[in-house]
Amino acid sequence: MRGRLFDLTPSAVTRAFMRARRRCRRAYELACLQHGRRPNRAYFQNLRCHDLRHEAISRLAEVYDPHKLAKITGHRDMRMLMRYYHPRGRTLSAELRKSALGRRQQAMLRDGLVELP
């Protein structure tokens, strides 16, 4: 039988997250006040602990390829990982530019062999 990694109950984690969310909301409201802006009422209201999983996996996706990312996150099924994997378009286009195909396309555009629509 596996031992516990953290000595916390699920309800303790939930309560700690709710406290952290309230602290973030107060800090956000203070920053708005200092900059003369009106706070957006929706900020931090529907933030759930599980939302952090999406954010973390999306950020890790910028560092690791999907197969390694699946190992890190514990996903055995790539379809389930893809529910969390949200790479930024900017990151994907940078990868394309670095690839052999992207370099060929850039050369064709530069040499006038192809025109953009």
C-alpha cells in the first residue's frame, strides 16, 4: 500500500485554496484602488483548485512534448491529457518556424516563390 505524499485531507486543501483565493482577491482590489481602476467583480469568483491543473499543464506544455508531459501528469490516455493541454498559438508558430518545414516555407516567401493570400 502506498503512503501519503502529503499529510492533508482533501477538505483541508479546499479550505486552504479558498483562503488563498480570498487573499488574492483582496490584493487585486488593493492594486485596483492604488491604480484608480474599478475591480472586475468576476475576478477570482469562480476560480477552482482544479483550474490550476489546466494552467499548470498548459505551461508545462511549453517545455515538454506531449508524451513526456503525460508521464509527468500521470495521464495514461493521451485523449485525457489533451483535455488539459492548451498550448499557446504563439508557441506553436515558433515551433513551426524552427522546424525544417518552417525554414523551407520562410525561404520560399523570402525568395518570392510563394505569396501570402
